[in-house]
Amino acid sequence: MSHDLTSPNDMVIDAQDYIGVANEPDKDVAIINPDNLEKEADQLQDLPLANDYNAMRDTVLPPLIDEPKIIGDYEHTWTVENWRSLGKKEHGPVFHAGGYPWRILLFPHGNNIDQCSIYLEHGFDIDAVPENWSCCVQFALVLWNPNDPSLYIHHAAHHRFTKEEGDWGFTRFVEHRRMFNVPWEGGSRPLCENDTANITAYVRFVEDETGVLWHNFANYDSKKETGFVGLKNQGATCYLNSLLQSLYFTNAFRKAIYEIPTETDQGMNNSAYTLQRLFYQLQTSEQAVGTNELTKSFGWETRHIFEQQDVQELSRKLMEKMEEKMKGTKAQNDLPEMFSGKCKTYISCINVDYESSRIEDFWDIQLNVTGNKNLLESFEDYIRPEKLDGENQYFAGDQHKLQDANKGVVFTSFPSVLHLQLKRFEYDFQRDMTMKINDRHEFPEVFDAAPYLSEDADKSEPWEYQLHGVLVHSGDLNAGHYYAFLKPNKDGWFYKYDDDKVTKATMREVLEENYGGEYRTPNGTNRAPLQKKAPIIRQNSAYMLVYIRTSRLDQILHPVTKDEIPRHLRERFEEETALREARRKEQREAHLYMWAKVATDKTFQHYDGTDLCQFDANPDTDPAAPKHYRIRRAMLMEEFVALVAADLGQDARKIRLWLMVNRQNKTIRPDAPVMDLRLTVEETYTRSAAHRDTNLRVWAEVAEDLNADGEPIWPSYQSQPNGVVVKNDTILLLLKHFDADTQTLSGLGHVYIGKEKKVEELVPLILKKMKWGDKLPSEEKLLMWEEIKPTMIEPLKPKQSLKVAELQDGDIICFQRVNEKIYEQKRSGELPREAAFTSDRVEDAREYYDFLENKRVIKFHPHPTRCDQDYEPFELVLNSKIPYDSLAERVGNHLDVPATHIRFWTVNASSNNPKGTVRRGANPTLRQILNPMGSSTLNSTQRNDAFYFEVLDISLAELDTKKSIKLTWLSEGITKEDPYDLLVSKTGTVEELIQALIKKAQLSSEEEGGRIRVYETSSNRFYREPLRDHPVANLNDFTQIFAERVPQEEVAATEEDHFIHVFHFQNDVSRVHGVPFKFLLLEGEKFVDTKKRLEKRTGLKGKSFEKIKFALIRRSSYSKPQYLDDNDELWKVAQSEDDYLGLDHVDRTRSLRNGVGDLFLK
């Protein structure tokens, strides 16, 4: 902090930075006073005197959790006299320590508080602080009585002193009321006696090994300080960031990703390409890199970005996706060779020579933390065999019968890159929830994996592994943060990758601080002797470790050069960089340019709305849109007119630009021509009256008459030789034509006419422009209106003068040619209106303007799950005033179905999914349906321009007597799910539900295809099978309903037969998925034969079925599945109705669980 500031920063100490310091409730300081110490006298030695500096140093400078190396200790005492006579702010004498000047900063009467305030600050002159200077200091300040050194108070802190933060200390050091005239605690004298006291500063300098010790990271540049960049957190993607950084610094993996051919598929939906782009940016960028492109290519939506997922599952799915992308390329075997090892699962008899085993691949190893002190114990626990004896003996075939046996796993090979998942999250049955395990679990920098290999494993090359990465979780299950410590090179530093920040890390940070458990002091004890409270448990602990085989380090961490980056990737980024630079240049020069928008007679003729045009329309797609020009503000109007003329193919002399202004009635009309072409564009814009737009808006007039010299003749606003502009009584009017036959409105052009002329004198001018001849037939006439504003279209009286009609420059006249007799008869109702839909047909321009004001373009989409036929989406232009019945009639006619059989659904504004059905009720209008009362454009949860529609088999009236039931038909075991929405009478039974299914799904009858049964499931577990006479009204609204043919083996089953409920899970029994079902048990059947029936029952075949592990799950020990082998008998193992059969396999679905989507990569 600068010396000229009057108020140093308040000091806030994090209690966790000190070991064994008892803190007062006041959060600003850490206080140890004699009262506190006396209460713990049983644990403490006698306190030292304040003038025993060596003893005091050990007391007032407690051990730091960071354990930085101590460079040197210093102390300095300042005797402060005449305390109460001192000024507001005082400095002690400068003393030198650690090679730098220091001094004590004192606010004797408090720094805006009723307590004494004391700080330590550097002693440099204000302009002499070295650039980029920093010094890491632990310090304590002791205020004591020089006459009785046993009376004192002290506080300790640590700080990184810099040019910007040059002082640090304690605003609330001690209350004034306790310092003077009253005995200090435990003594007979005051702390400040005779207005005199000593302040001793104990200063300990520590080594800043990483360059970021106690850094506040203001303006920190990761690339500059470390050479690496981080990844931006999108919301809750820190877990993704830590995994991506780990994979990126596994250089061989990065090379393999670069080798995926993406030249022909550079779309942002290709996850391999977006991962290549991410790695390229991490390799070349100067700033933190975003992961948005990658997550979008995964198919993730916003909700996925804000949900933390399982890193192990993400890692596996990412590996699977990339392995799939590598098939058929030279990199197709790279990932298995890099990350996949092999293990043998065996059951070996103890007393006879018999063993059953199988070899499996693994991509990571899940190790138990609970009950194991370190990684090596976890490996021992993993391969420790389970003894099968007593009632749990193993059936070793007909020859050996039941035998005692050992069941276990042993590794036959480890991969070059070993991913170890520490099981930090486990299900707690007492709490009925998953909890984080914060037990201490140590892991080494180097370990030998050979002891965990089978005896026949190839050991010709050492199986020594070196630590490459530690992925850390901080916090608890519900609110945690992820980051990683990684070692980019074979030798050198570890670095901490915490989202967008990268810093050097000490080995203590990598190892000790991520073991979990209690905080420990430097001597290895769990608690300091001063602390009686419960130990503080670390919230951060390692959950994934990455080791690289020592003999393969050079191969795995071989540097990735720019030449190994795909050429098309480099070229694409060079193009994007050039484009970004061009945009930045454009932004830098933006103040030199402005936009001009030019409407012409040609654009006016294409326009079918109110005013002359829509200035926000896109000229690239809309012929009625004005042309946009990006022009220099300093450009002369003469140059701009020439530019417009060239585009119109006209002589610049024939072009005159009229300024467009916003009138008070919110219309935009031509106001006056630009006569002085010597002005700049900006000057013209600034001088234009009543402009409310950042663009220069003009209308381009083309002269119709020329004089003998080829100069244009302007009917109004004529320039005189002396430069004066003369305005006569001629006004400019714009004409629009409404055609009732085609129901169209379009611009015609402009005319000049004197203000004293009558309205009817416009007729010849209009006839000439429309090429309708010299006069109309006797039975016809022209109707004319003034378009004052969209909601005010006033008829003009033929005999009235333009002046009396208050017409002026830029006003719009709309005209319509009608058969006078027929028009009047239609208006009076004597003749029927000609229209298929009277709600949209209009007979005159005023009605058409009303339609324009209420016009809506509505999109109609077939309901994604409720339409049997393949209807195409379509759009209709509708009047928002039409009622529900007219809406149904219009849609019904478009689809060629009865209007009574159409049901509409509103559209969710955020997801674009169907939101809810539209009720006919009191026949609401289209506007009321799309904009319900109380909703606005900003807060509406439904779209106001779209519907989903459903074509029903019955009318809406009949539908009200039915109950809608969502049912899933299982046609091929459980592998094929066909969802149906079935309508059954509200008083119907399950029997009627089955008949409705047969009809809707066009199934063969039960007599032909076999009996159908319906069953309910809840949370992916079998719930019940209702009887056929069970009322559908009693079906649970919160269960999922399935229907299937009764398997052949169950057709003859009776109530005496035994069934077991089957469900699916992945690794953990709490992670359920898939379709549960019930399964018939057969007495005496070995599980090897049971599996054959299960394969047929489920419909799962080939590798999909082979990868399934089968387990018995008992309600009493729910979290510990008992995995079955081929010789088990399910009949015997399943002891009660509460036992389940669990199928342990990967969840490849994307179903929603509890409202949260499973992790998936598209």
C-alpha cells in the first residue's frame, strides 16, 4: 500500500494458515492472551517475558501450514512515549531486515475505530520501491509494558509485501479502554504505563519457492510465469478442465488425437476436431482457453454445464469416443497400448488342482481408500483373495464338488499410463446418501508395481511408475471444486492447474496437502499442543492419480512439435486469427465510420407494411429493405450521393437525398432534402432534426424532369444562384396501392402536388402511374386514405383541399380501386364476402391495415411423440384476433383433417419442447393463447410464435372422458423400447389398456402372439404387476409402465413358482439404469445355464451380454453386491423375496434421472 494513503488495509487472517492457534471470536485478528493460556495451563509451560526475544519468537510465530523454508529471523523494538499526545498516524524508526528497510506504522488512537491499530510496512521511499519487488514475511507485533515484560498482547500474520501492498497488520489490535489506567489481565499495572509502551516486531523471512507464495493473483499472467495456460470454467466444468489438462500433458495422447483425420469434417459437432482445436490452443495460446466448442460437440446443453459429473465416467466415455474416431487410422491401437492393461479374475481351489479364470482389459483401477493408509496397501487390498468356505464353498464341477477356494484378482500387465481412481465417494447406509471419504491416504512419487503382477507376467522390463498427475477434489459431495497437479516434463516442476490459473507447485503441495485427513505440523503430529479443539480435517484430497511407467517416460512425454499439429488445423486457426484481427481493427476504427441506410422507390415498391420500409430489415434477404452503407464520417455528402447514384445506375445530378425523421406519432417519414452537398456525412447527420437513430437514414429521390442543360428540375426546395433554397407550396406525397383481389399492399412511388389542390386531383396522377388510362369506368372509383400511423388510417374526402386535409411532405396516401355498387353492397352485408375464411379476408385498405397490425406468422410442428403420421412443419399467416375455433379450422383445412380432432400444445421458450395443451374453454383468441394474462415477452415461459399440434383419433370432447397413459412396449426382450401414449376410459381396467396398446401398436392379438402383461417400475426397479381387472385410475402417476409378451418359459408358471426382480447398475448399486424385469428361478440350475436364459430373456447379445457382471444384492447389505460365477445356483443364493439380481454394466442410455441427465458424449 502506498505511504500517502491514510488507512492501511484491514488484516484478515485465515485460521487454517496457522497450526494450533486459538482464535478469539473477532475474525480480524488471531489473539492469544494470558487468560486463554491459563485455562489450558495443564498443557502449557510458563509464558516467556516480552524482553526474552528468543523465547517470545517461538511463541508468537506459530508454524505455518505451507511450511516454507525460513531464510532468517529479525526483531526490532520501538519505545513509544507520550502515547495519548501523539498524532493520528505515526511511523517508527526504519530498521533493516532481510536486506530491506522496514518500520512500524501506528495509529495510536485507532484507524477510524476505538482500538489501537498497528501495522508492519516496508521503509522504502514512496518513489524508490523496486519494480516487481516482493517479499514473503511472517511477522508478529507485540505491545508490552517496558516496566513489566510479563504484560503484553501480540498478534501474528503473514503477507506478501509488494509495491502495491506495502503494509499489513491489525486495525483492531487492542481496545483503548483496556490499555490505560486499568490493570492488564493477570497483572497489577496497565499495559501502557505512564503513556509509554514498547512495540516489538518479529519478522521472519521465508523462501518464495514457487514465486506465488501468498500471491493475490491480481494481474497474474499464467503464460508469462509458467509457460502454460489454463482452461476457463463454464460454470461447473472444473472436473472436465482437470481431466483435459491431464490428457493434454500426456503428450502421446495429444499426438494420437492429432492423428485423427478431420480434414473432411471440420464441423463443431465433431468431438475429435474440437478436442484437436482445444489442444492446439493450449499449445499456442497466450491466454486461458475456453471449452465451449468441446462441450457443444458433446451435445451438452446449459444444464450439463452446471452439473458436476463423475470424472472416471467422463474419462472412460471420452476414451471410447476417441478410440471409435481412431478406427481405421494409424492411431487405432494407440489408446489401448497407452492406457489399457490386463487382469485375471480367478477362483482357485485350495485342496484340489482346479482353477476357473478369465482375462479382462482395464483402463483404470478403482482402489479403496477406507481401511488403507496408503496406495500400496490399497493395491494389496485389491488383489487380496476372498476365501470361499463353509456355506459359501465353491462348486468345482462334478469331479471335485464343493471345495474351499480363493477368489480374487491379479494383474497380468499394467499400461504405460496408469490411471488410479481413489474411491473418495462411497454410499453411507446410515445416512442413506453418498458421502466423501476424507481419510488420510498417502501415495508415493515413485512405486514398484511388480508385486501386484501374476507370477507368469513379463518382468523383463521394470514395472516402476513415476507420479505424473494428481487430480484433486476440494469440498464435499454437493459443493466441491476440482483442480490438478501435473508434471509436464520428465524432470522439473509440478504445476497446479486450477481452471484458468497455472502456478508452480512444491512437492508438499502435490503430496502431503492432498493425502486428506487431519492437518499435520512439521514434526508429523496431527495437532499442535496449544490446541484442545477437534482436529481440522482437510477438505482437499486426491481422487485420481496418473502414473507413467518410468521406462516409457521418454516415449509418453516426448515433446509435441508444431510440425506434428495437423496442417489444416494450423491453417484454420491462422484464418480465424486474421479474421479476429480484422474485426479488432474494424472496432478500433469504428469511430471513424458510421452507417447510412437508403430507401428508394424500388425498395418501396417491394414493401407491404406501414411506413416506407423497415430500417432494421436485412437487404441481403429482403428486397424491401433499405441498402446499407458503411461510410466515413468525414465523407462529403457530394461523394455519398455519387455512391448512391452509381448503385442506382443514375447520374449523380438526378439524385436527391431526403432526411428521414421520427415523427411524434412514432412513424418515420421523409422530412426535407439535403441541399448543401459540401457538408460531411457527420455534419449532415448532426444537423438533421429529431433523429433518434445512430444511423443516417435517407430516402433517395430520382428526378423525373430535366431542363435543356440536363439539370434536374425539382418541383420543391429549389436552389437559387445565390445559394438560397426556396420552398414553394408543392408537397411530396408517397403512394401505396391496396389490391382487394390479391389482398396485397405495395408501394407505388411518389408524386408532387400543390397544397391548394383538391384530393380528387390526385386521381389523374395515380391513373397515370398505374397505367389505368385517362379515367376510370363510370361504375368504378378510387378510395383514398391517409396512413397517419399503423392504427390510424383516415379516409380522404375528394372535394377537400390537401391543405385542409393537413397533408405535408412525406405523408403516405393509400388508394384502392373498387366497383362502387358491389363494394357498398359488401360493406352493408347485402352480398356475402368472398373468402374461404372470413376472419382473414378484408374488403378495403383500412381493414387490411388492421390485419397488418394484428398479423402473426405462426409456426406449426407435429408433436414429436404423439403424431402417428409424418406431418411436415408449416407456417400460417394469421390474425391474432381470430378465436380458437377459427385457428383449428385453418389448421384442419391445411392438414385436411377435421378441426375437432386437432389438439394444440404450447412451446417451451427455453427448451422448444411441448409445454402444455391448449384448452378451448371460452374460445379464446390467438393473442390470448400465445400471450396469457400476466406474461410478457421478457418473463414468458412459452413461445408466442409457435404451436405443436396433434391429430387425434377422436374429438376433443370425447377426449375429456379418457385417461392418457404413457406406456413403453418391450418388443425384443428389454433392448427395444417403443413409447406409446394410450387413451383409455377413465373407468377402464388394465385389460382395456392392453387392448388399446394392441390397436395403437398394431400388434397381433394375444391369441396369436401370446399373452401380454403390464408392470410398473419405480427408480429403475420392478414395482408391481397389476391384475388385468385393476382400474387404470389406480395406476401410479409416478411410476413407469411397461408391457411385454409373457416369456414362453413363464406361460405355465403358477403361484408356487419363484421369481426374482432384476435391475441394472453401473459399478455402484446406487447408479441404476435400464429396464428392470422379473425373472423365473429354476431349482438346481447352474448359473452358467441361467445366463443363457437371461441372454434370451433380455435380448442382449454378443459383446453387450458378455460384458455384464452378475451380482446378488441383498437388502440387508445393499451396497456390497455378491458377484456370481458360473457354478453358483441362483435358486440357492437368493434366500428371500428381498434379494435382487443385479446386472452390472455400462449405462449407454441418455435417460433422465431425478431431473438430471446422465453424462453422455454425442
